[in-house]
Amino acid sequence: ATLFPLSSAGKLPIGLLLLRLVDQRVVDLDAPVATYLPGAAGDHPRATIRRLLAHAAGLPLELPVGALEYGAPLRVVDFIRACARVP
């Protein structure tokens, strides 16, 4: 068997649910994720609900030149390690 990444089918309904909660003023888009999920993996002040919905919570905006060898087959584990090395 070969492992490969799959995108989550739950992203759309969860995103829509969160936006409804924002409209009802139950959730604040600019609040840290930890406000609602203490101890979560994204428990960092910059990891806000807004950034989470934009797929930007915790990932660097850019990788430094040379962080990945783009000519080689790109493995998910290599991408994750390269992201983890970015401050």
C-alpha cells in the first residue's frame, strides 16, 4: 500500500459552520484558535480563526531559496520538515 495525502472533505462544512458562528457573534475571526481549543496543535497567538480558514495558520508564507529541491520528487515529509525549519 502507498500512503498519499488527501484533502479533507470536512473543510467546506466546517468553514461554513464557523462563518455562521461569526455572523452570530459566537466566534471572533481574529481570536487565537486557543481561545476555543485550548492546548490545540495551533496554540500560538498568531494562529487565529481567520488564518486557519485561510490555510495560513502556522505555515510560512514562503520557503527560503534552497529549502527544497524542486527537481526531485517532493515528499510530504520533506515539505513538512522544510516548513518546520522556518522561524
